[in-house]
Amino acid sequence: MKKYKLFVLLLFVGLSVSANEYNASFFGIKSDGITNNTGSIQKAIDYISEHRGGTLVFYVGRYLTGTIHLKSGVKIRLEEGAILVGASSPYDYNSKSATKALIEADGQSNIGIYGKGVIEGSGNALIKNTNDLLSLGYIRKDSEPALVSLSNCMNVSFTGIHFWNGPYNALVLNGCKTVNLEGLDINGKNIATSAGIVLNGCKWVNLKDLFVEVKKTPLVNLNNQFVTVQNSITSKGISL
């Protein structure tokens, strides 16, 4: 009997380890919509990447953050009711990359975000704060952060996620290979500067079951190879 219990225990532990799922709250990440979680979320991503990879899981709540950097082997799962909220100050997007973003990665592989949750930009609040700082000369014109910006990444997957109130581009991908964007809802219809997906120099990209409603161009396609679009809807149409 003891051997059987030990076997069951070891089996359970093995399944838990193989799943490599981490609850965001374990890293002190707050879901109150007020606490800026940038440092805590980055700490979680770094930890998971350093420990054989896995999935950082966000449950119901609003998680305020500035720029975070995805690392190889790390995925984020947003459960229904979980919302990653972009900060409204341009200073919270402190990346050195050409395209600043809420979520960034450069030269990483096997990364992605999936689930039924939301990545929400701060919309007109960020636009106003950006314009105010631009007029005072405190920031440069390139400080127009996307929701997601990936460069030179491989094996990228974003599925099922809602992208709401992005003040500028929703997703920007430069030089990425083997990309799957599926079942995404990109909605910036109430923001004059909102745009959709920018693909530049990418290869083997699948766009499937997308709904894109933005004021500017839903898809920018530059110097890409092997891009397919299936069952996608926009108010302006998608052309390759």
C-alpha cells in the first residue's frame, strides 16, 4: 500500500513538473489594476526561462504593467477575465528597441501568448501623455509603443487573445520565422491612431480567424515570404 501511495505521489509530482505552469500570484504579481507589476512579471519570465521554460498563468483580474520581455521557452496564458493593462505613461515603455511595446522579444524562440484573456492598451490616455511630452521635447517621436513587438524570433504563437484599445500598432513583427496568429480579436475602433498588424521581413506566417477593427491599416505586409490569411475579417479588408 505504501509503495502504491508513493507511486501515485511521484506520478502527481511528475505531471506537475512536466506541465511547468506557474501562477502569476506566486511571484507577487497583483491583480488590483493599480499596482505596477512590470518588475514582478519580468522576474517571473526570467525565472521560468532559466528553469527549462514553461507557462506563466494569469487568472481573473487587471494586471497593470509597462514593458516586459518574453524569453525563450516562456509562454503566457491569460485565462478568461484576465487582463494585462498597459501603463498610461510613455516612461513605462523603457525599451531600447526601435519599436517600443508593452510586450517585447528579440532573438527568442518558442514563445507565445494564448487563452481567452485581454491585452489592453491605455488608449487615448497614453496618446495624450505622449503628445504632451513630445511637445515639451522630453521624448522622441518614436515613443509610440505597440502592444506587442517581436524581432528575429522563431516559433511564435498568439492564439485566442483579445487586443483592445491599442493606441498605435497592435502587433509588430520584424524578421520573425514560423509565426501563428490565430483567433485574435484586435479592436481599436474608438481610437483615431489605432492600427493592426505589421509584418516586415518575416517568413512562414499563418494568419487565421482574425477580427481586426482599427482606424488605420489592419495589415502592413512588407518583404515577407509564405504568408497565408484564412477566414479573417476587417472593415477595410486584408490584402497581401
